Amino acid sequence: LNLASRGVKLAVLERGNGIDQSPRATSYQPCVMAEMEETGILQDVKKKAMINNILSFWKGSGPQKEQVAYVEKLEGGDIFPAALNCGQPVLTGIILDHLLTRYNSQVFFAQKVEELSQSESTVTVVCSPPDDGPKTTYTCSWLVGADGAGSSVRKLLGIEFEGFSWPKEHFVATNLRYPFQKHGFTTANFVMDDVNWAVVTVIDDTGLWRCAFGVRAGLTNEQIRAELDEHYKHILPGWPGEGYELVQLNRYKPHQRCATQLRKERCFLAGDAAHSNNPIGGLGLTTGLLDAGPLGRALAAVINGKAPESILDVWAQSRRHTWKTFTNEFSIENKRMIQLGGYSEDPLGIWKLDEVSKEHGIDPWIEKLATPDKKEADLAMYKALEDKEAQLSTRMKQWNITMDPLWMAQYEDPEVIKLRLSLRPQGTKGSIPAE
């Protein structure tokens, strides 16, 4: 959208036959709402979103839950007084509508990228449809690969995806209807347990909620459906209540990985193609959107002759630096906290040092984060969150994953900079690369 709104003709190649409707991201913090406002989609998103204003921390396996802490999402100040929840397919539909109805853009579905080559001035990709039909060749001046953790673009560029995938578990995202609020749940919830942990958030005003939890690795969707009640009976407050309606279910493998470079000549990686972290805390799609906004503005400035190509390297270095030095550890610590890593029985051995953790390169993180003293640290955190100032301080960390609003100011209209600064709480600068 930031390219299209600046007069750049573009095409989007999507592997699927349409917008992916599977359960995916749902939560958007104020830092990304500022990006949505600058991009011009926030008002349309608000029409289809739910307010997400309180994150509650719960303990207790079974129908009786104890709220041990809560945080109000006030880091957006008066402009964004709360976060938003909206299913990723809904957000994608809004972006697609803007692209096709307001700008000179094209979207081609059922296009799997199979070949990629570059020259000094162009990028060529060859795509095939899923039905083994004729291949199509596309040529462009620049290419952005935002094609997920299994990115074909990244693989064809020969860029490594450093890090690890969590080997002993899968995550499961379910969309269901159940009266969570009747039992005291707020708009976002962490259920903390070494086995039956969960993230529960409201999705829309029809009573649809997201409940994400973990299972042992290797189960299929069908096997998970068959044992779903065994998970829900520990997670859902007031179980069994009046029953639940399962709408969707999908499992996936959580990662902590980052590409070794986000730019290679005329090609870029963004979102999960560039870096993938576990979603606890909502830093997956949020980080991806915060990649896309600045890249679109920078690339448009280069294409329109307003900025040198060197700013594209600044973008690539900054986004990788931010993920490596903040987002990755922040998401791992969120996962440790919700799974009580370091001081629970942990029957799957997720936070235990063994040959599997050593083989996958997880030992340094277990040794750093999952220590026995974390029990006291977690209890101290719950206590500290009784103070509203402590709540706000915790939430303000979200702005660390944005880019400095002035990072390319010399190439932008002063009024654009003025708007961007007005959307951020005073004193929040975002991240720039380390010298």
C-alpha cells in the first residue's frame, strides 16, 4: 500500500487460490495501529475489529481460574487508548480492497514462485499454478518476498534461516464460540501452565474467540480434534458450561529464526520470510507489518528518485537488528512465562537441557531464561503489575520494535514526519541499527 499510494505500479503474487482463511494472527498493538493510520487503513480496520484493552494472567488447570495479574494496554496514549483484535484474513481483505480499488495494482492468485534470477536492473520470477498448468514469467525492478517462514523467495536467493524450531511441541490455533467473558475473561488472556497453557483473545462481536495452546509434536489436525476436549477441559473457564462451538482448528510449528540478510541485490525479505518467532505476545504479524510500512516508503522514495539506494540497506540492517536484539528474546520469554519454564514439572521437557535441546541449539536460551529463580521473578512481576505505572512501563516496550520515525526524514515531506510523530507517545524513538 505504501508503494501504491506513492504512484508505484506493482503486482502481488499469491501462492493460494484466495485469502488464507486459516486461524492466524488476531492482535494489533498501538505501535502497529500507528502504522495502519499512516498507511490509510486504520479506520476500515476499526469497523471490523474489537477493542483489546486488558491482558489478564490466569492460573489454575480446570474450570476454576484465578486472575493473578492484569495489564491495561495504554501504551498508545490518547490517540490509541487500546489495542485491536481482528482476524488476519479480515485485515488481508481490507488491504486487498484498498490495493485493487484505489491504486494501480494487480493481484495474481495461485502463483507459486519456482525460479528467480536477477540482473543489474531487474528481477525475474517464474511461477506455476497448483494444478500443473502453464508457467508464467514476471519481470520487475524490485521484489519483496513476504511469503512466510517457508519462503520460496528466501530459499531461491540462497539465504540461510538461522535459529531453531521448537522440536518437542506444536502450537494449535482454534477459533471457537464460548462465553469466556461470562467467566471473567478479558479481551486478551494468558492461562499459565506447564502443559495446559493457552492464549485466549476475542476476535469479533459474534462471540468468536481464539484459543491457542500447545500439544506434543507429531499430531495431525484430525488427532488434535479427537482429543480437543482433553485440552479444553483444562483451559476453558467454567468447563463444560453450555458447551462450545468449534469453528476452525489448525496446528503449526513455532520457530525462532532469522534470515542472515534481509536484502540481496534487488530482493528483500519481510515478515515471517525474514524472521519467525513464536506468537505468544502477538509479535509475529505485528513485526511483519512494521517491516512492510517503512520498506514501502523507502522503496518508493528510491524508485521515485527522492532517496539513494543506501537507505534500503539501512532498513534491512535495522529490521534484522531489532529482531535479533529485542523481538526474539521477548517472544521466548513470553513463552517461558506462560509455560512456567524453569520451575514446573514440564513433562514434555520443553525447558529441560537434553540431547534434543543441544542438537537444536536451544541450550543457551534455556540456560539464560528458564532458571529456578524465575518462580520468584514471576511472582514479583504479578505483584508489580498492581501498580498502573508498572503496567504502562511494561507495555511501552512494544514501541521498541518500530523503526525510528526520523530514520529517513531527510527524504520525506516534513508534513509526513509531523503526522508520524503525532501518532506516537512522546519520547518513543523506535530502533535503529547498532553502530
